[in-house]
Amino acid sequence: MKNNNKIAIVSASLGVGGAERFAGLLSIMLESLGYEIHNIIILDHVDYDFKGTLINLGKLFANDQGIFRAVKKGKYLARYLSENSIETIIDNRSRPMFVREVFTKWIYGNRKVYFMVHSSSVEMYFPSLRFQAHYLYKKAAGLICVSKTIEETVRRQFKLKNATTIYNPVVFPEATFEKPKDIPENYVLYFGRLEDEIKNLSLLLDAFAKSKIYEGGIRLLLIGDGTDKDFIQSKILQLNLENHVQLLPFQKNIVPYIQYARCSLLTSRFEGFPMSVIESLAAGTPVVSVDCETGPREIIKNEVNGLLVPNHNAAAFATALKMMATDENLYQTCKNNSKKSVEHLSLKSIAQQWQQLLSQI
């Protein structure tokens, strides 16, 4: 007999990134609704809180290599879903390889499957050929996009009518934390992956240098891990910013760092529905962001809860940084509006949307 109360959330991991942070929050939301949650992760990386059972395929098959490791993980997952009578799956992974996803389709079988789409870079989630996308996803229970612009792209580009939008949820801090030690007195904040190809931290550093807000005692705090850490450190030296920029590793509890920042920053080349933006606003901190595809324009109202500037324009971003740093009236307006601007993204509100979706027959 099918058990509609059990849900498997399949993710790359539960560490570092926004999509992974979402997976943890999704497990918390769905368990609160009475579902039995099985978190299945491909890689052995766990940073974020979650609810339910954890199946860590990365740890289980740590000693296997190459294609055999992938096949073993797939067979184990198929057996696990069957033995635990799980009939609903939410696939939170990126899915760029068609052949691999044909194997995944076999593993999932005839179960009710929802596929997340977290980025405007849809090639991370769909094969380039429309007939391949139809083969993989036409009969899916749903393609859950994290922004309306992504949904429109999926419908237009792949002619898939089962796409819908549910925004990422956000947790509102219940209290103000003590200020972390050994950080600047006054600072603007970037937190996320240290990956220049996606996050365009080169633009961020160039804009910070052009803004010269460090002359007024405001430093730049970068928090995160990633493959481009050495590159970023060399860029800081190149711009003579070593006395004005501080790097810290990934912090599991990022909220205290957000709460004491003047504003948080986003310079990504593309996004989905950036968790860093809504987490900042929920903590009462305005955001200065580029108007990248996609997400920021669906969250930020210019000069209301933050500043939204043209993408790939260091001079414009520098001007926005200086405005947020020096215009006290603008800053207070944006700060006062921050929390209420994302009230519709509360865990309770987004959980209700998921419950409505999952209860559909």
C-alpha cells in the first residue's frame, strides 16, 4: 500500500550553499506538517539543521570510486525507497547530465516526484534538447521553481506546463545575538560561496575599492568557503585592500554577523532566489544587490528595503555602497522596512503552500 505521509528529500548535501540550506529548511517545514522525512544526500557534507532521518550516501560509499560508486549509490537509493515504502520524492539536486538523469528516472520509478529548480541558469537542471527535457520531466508531479521568472523561463523554453513557483522560506531570528568577537566595528557583509564565476566577487571588491567607504572606517567582511579563496586573497592585495577587508570561514550561525552589518551585499552573475538576501532582510539588515537573473528584483524594492543596481557595473555598485554607508535617512528607511518586506516568506507561510501542493491528487 502506498504511504503518502513519507517524503524523501534528495540533495547534493546539507552544507555550504543556498540550495542546501533550503533542503534543511524544507525538512523542518514538512515535518512540522506531520510528514515523515528522509533526507538523502549524495555528498558527505552536513552543516545545516534538518529534521527527519539522514541517509548519507557520501559517507556510506566513501571508499568506492568512479562510476561504480555512482551505480552503488543508485542501487542503494532504489532499495531504500522501496523498503521504506516512500512514494513521494522532492529532488533538490542540480541535474545537468541527461544520461545520469535517465538512471535517476529508473530509480524513482512511478513515484510522485517534484523537481526543484534553484537557478536562472536552467542548463544546471535541464538538458539542452527539449525532447530530452520532456522525457525526463513531462510526467513529474511538479517542477518547483524558486522565482516567477524561472517558472516563466521553464514554461517558455521547454514547454513544460507542470512548472510552478514556491519561494524559498526564511527563518526570522527570535532575538538579537551578541556581536561576534574579532570582527570590524563597522562593516558591510558578503556571505556565501567564494566562487567568482557565479558570485562575481571580483566586481564586489572592485566596487568596494571604488566606493572608498573604508576611508570612513567601514570595512568589508567576507564569510564563506570555496574554490576561489586564494584568488580572492590575491585580488584584495592587488587592490591594496588588505587593511580594509577581512575573510572568515563559513559560519553555521550567520545571523549575528548579519545583525551587526550595515548592509549585506550580492553581486552574483545569476541567482535563483538568493537565500542570503532574504536572510539579511529577515534579520533587519538592508541589502545592496545587483539586478541579476533571477530573484533580487522579486525581493528588493529600491530605496525601500535596499538598493538594486544594474549588474556588471562596479561604478554603479560603488555608488550604491556609498549611499547606504553615508545617507542615514536612506539607511534607516531600508532598515525599518527590511523585516516586514519578507513576512510573506515565513516558514509558516511557505509551509502552507507546500502542504497545498503535496495534498493535490
